[in-house]
Amino acid sequence: MIDRRNLLGLAALGAGGTVLPFAARAQAWPSQPIRMIVPFAAGGPTDVPARLIADHASATLPQKIVVENRTGSGVVVGTDLVAKAPKDGYTVLYSTVAHTVLRPLFPHLPFDPVADFTPVILVGQIPCVMTVHSSIPARTLAEFVKLLQDNPGKFSFASSGNGGAVHLATALFLSMIGAQANHVPYRGSAAAYPDLIAGRVQFIVDVGLTASRQPNMRALALSSLERSPLTPDLPTFDEQGVKGYEAYTWHMVHVPSGTPAAAIARLNGAVNQALAVPDVRSKLGESQFMTMKGGTAEQAAAFLRSETEKWEGIVRRQNIRADG
């Protein structure tokens, strides 16, 4: 008996067993499992949503999407693996805002993070929260801004590492208010909490709400342009005078440039369907996603261009380096 998957494989063959062009077998894609490369550790805040999306998108495809964690040199090792993969839609990248600053942080990359990738879909965005130690004599963001401006270099901020989302969000804030503070990078935000709680480091603009829920910490501002239903009483940077300030980490699916449009369209459709599932939206909300985006590959590409221009500019103006 020939099952469905064998039929799909036979559909890819012409007379005499010759493989047909992709356009002729578009309906057969995918005829083998899809590898989703996550360049972050298993069980972390990027890996968990990636596995959720992969599981639910697989339900609408004839093959499973299998998540593989490939870490090393930040996100470089995993991203390089996808850049060099066959352009057939069977190896995809699950990335974050870290993708936008690879060029200025790593000038000798073995791939081009812009030219070598095609965005498939923007999954969603997670805003950051400005949180300060309770010893800081500022109850509002405006008061804290003045404190920073009047005391250049006196205060220190934590980040999850050089060039990460937390560092970038803080660098943008400082550049917009014309202030200086000392950067103290850690191996992930969680590693910074003991020093933040003790007051050895005074503030952080962290992804999500975790830092603001720590002892001795006080939340001052949210980095989206609109308030979050998760924290309706927390005002935004923008409404507190830092006009236009907006910073997120976000999750996006990419494929190697040159991947056939039919594969991109089908993968985009599968992820869009996953994002429409109430349980998926609920669990992403638990992971502190403020918005679940979806949409077209073209919309994802336009968003990525805008974000790349924004964050590459910050890295270069602030002279941020991967090695600190």
C-alpha cells in the first residue's frame, strides 16, 4: 500500500524517476521534515515560543517542523548553519532582534544577515520594562531622566550581554535623553538580578516583566507606544516625555535567500494558522508577547528593514562591540 507521504514523494518525480523543477512539485512541499534552527539555548525565552509555533504549524502541514538548538558565538553559529543550508525550504531560522545587529557587531561574519536571508513571517513582539532599584530617588521616568542627566556616569545599568535586546533598548534610551551610564553586561538577564536586587547595579530595561517583579525593584516605564493589558497602570516611555521611544524583542522566521516562493508561502500560511489558535495566543501571552503579528512575508521584510536600520544605527553611534 502506498501511503500519503509516498504519493507525495512520487509526485516529485517525472518519467524515469527524474526530479522535476520545484514549481512542478510545489504541491508536494514539504515531503520531508523541516528543521527549525533556534540559535538560543533549549528551554529559554526564545526556544519555548519557537517550539509552540513549530508544533502548531506542523498540524497544518504533511510533515513536522523539528526544532534544533544550535548555539555558539551569540547567535552566529546557528544563523550560519541556515545561511549555508540548501535553498529548498527544509531549513528555517527562528530569530530575534539580535539578527539586526550582526553586521556591525561581527564585521567578519561568514554570511550576510540581510542578503542571505528572506523573512517568512513576524511572529510577535515583547516590550521591555524600565526597572530601577528602590533606592533610586525617582518615582517617575521624568524624575529618573533628570537624575541621569544631572549625574553623568554615576549610575550603572545591567544587560543580558553586549549587543543583546536589553543592551540595545537601554542604549537607545540613553541616546535619546542625552545621558551617560555605565554598562554592566551579564550572561543573561537572570544573572543580573542578584546585583540589581542588592543595588550594586541601579537599573535595567529588560524584556518582559521579570525584573520588575524582583524584590527591591520598581517599574517606571513600558517600551511600547501603547500600554499593555498585562500592566495597564504602567505608563510608556513615550507618554512620559521620551517621545517616539519604542523597543522590543521580537521573533521572526527566515529561510535562506533563494528559497522558492511556493515554500515561503506555504510556511507563512502554516505559521499564520498557528497564530490564530486561541491556545497558542494564550501561551504566547504567558511568555509576555504583547502583540502576535503574523501577516505576509512582505510585511515581515519591511519590518526587518526598518528594525535593521534602527538598531544598526544605535550600535554604530554608541560604538557597541560584541566583546564589550
